[in-house]
Amino acid sequence: MEAKDINMIMMMTESKEKQPGRKPARLFIEQRDRFQGKDYLFCVIGYHLAPVLEKQKPAVILSFHDSRRNLLHLWKKYKFEFPSSGRLKYFEIKTGLQRICVFFYNPQLLDRILRQDKTMYLLQQYGYSGGMTLDESLLHLQKRFFAAGCPHELGAFLGIPVEDVLGFIANRGKNFKSCGYWKVYHDPCQAQRIFSRFEEAKNRYLNFLQYGIHPSAYLEYYS
């Protein structure tokens, strides 16, 4: 499918209403289960990556293991065919025999967020510095993963507001005001607006699949 075809479908999906009575998660499962092998893997990645591809968030982290559809095996086999580019990259942040955690990110958006003063204030508490390149920051995050499990500053890398990351740390994950894609401590109304944009991006991805766009074509178009 050519880019002009995808552009046409994009305009059509902007005004398409959600199908009544069908939840997005159920629709995703229906679309996902049409695929096999590499297509299945890329379909799963595309769904979770949709907000990143639409620049609604800088990154997502996905865990691949073989408890369902052999995703770990599929990732190892097809990762070099993943359409990585200057606008979309991936980094295997933690690897093991039974699981691989992969960090998918928009380099420009992530670098801009990490260089914000309030974000750097948080990161400096965990050994990062303003002089680090993005690649160096990711390598330091990887070291922190192996040393501390899931480090608190990962939230900043995923685009979670610093105020909510600090609130999570101070409250040890308790006493949050609301919860969606993360636990909210600062501004629930603004967080809900962000969550809604994430869902809208995923719904558009599902619409693409319904119109016949292949997961690889979707990823290549946005990357």
C-alpha cells in the first residue's frame, strides 16, 4: 500500500465513530489474531506504539516472553526487520533467557523531554548529567535496570510528568489521586486528557487495520 493510500485512510479515520458495543481492547484482539508470525509481532508492537508514532508520548517499553504466541522467539527472529529510523528507534534495555524488555522511542521527542530543567533535576539524583547524549542516558538507564530492577526515573523516559514521578516516589506508589496509564499525583484532569489522546491514537491504529493496512506498512509510514 502506497503512502497516498494511507493518507486517504487517515482522513477517513479522523471522522470514523467507534463501533458501538465493541471495546477497543476486544477489537484489538480480533485484529491481532488475524495475523501470524512476524505480522502478529508487528501488530502487537504497532498497537502499543501508536501514541509514540503520533508523538503523543516519547517512548514505550514492551516485554517479550514466550508464554503467549512465542513473542520472545518472534522478536529475536524479526527484530532486524523492524522499521527503525531517525524518528523511531528501539533499544533492548534488559535481556534474559526468558524475557527481553525493549524500549521503543522517538529520539527527538525523548531528548527534548530529558533536557527539560525539571526532568534533569530528577535524573541528576540517579547519576545522569546534562552533558550526556541520549545514547549515553539510555546506557545509564540500562545499568540502572540491572542494578535496581525497574528504576523510578524510567517514568520520565516514558513521558510521565515529573511531578507524578516524584509523587510516586514520595508516596511509595500509594495515595494517588487517579490512575490510568500511570498513577497520578499532580493534575488528574490534565492526565485524563493525555490518557484520552493515547486511546485515540490506538483507535486510529485499529481503524487502519480494519481498512486493510498491514502492520508493517503502518510502522513504516510513521517511522
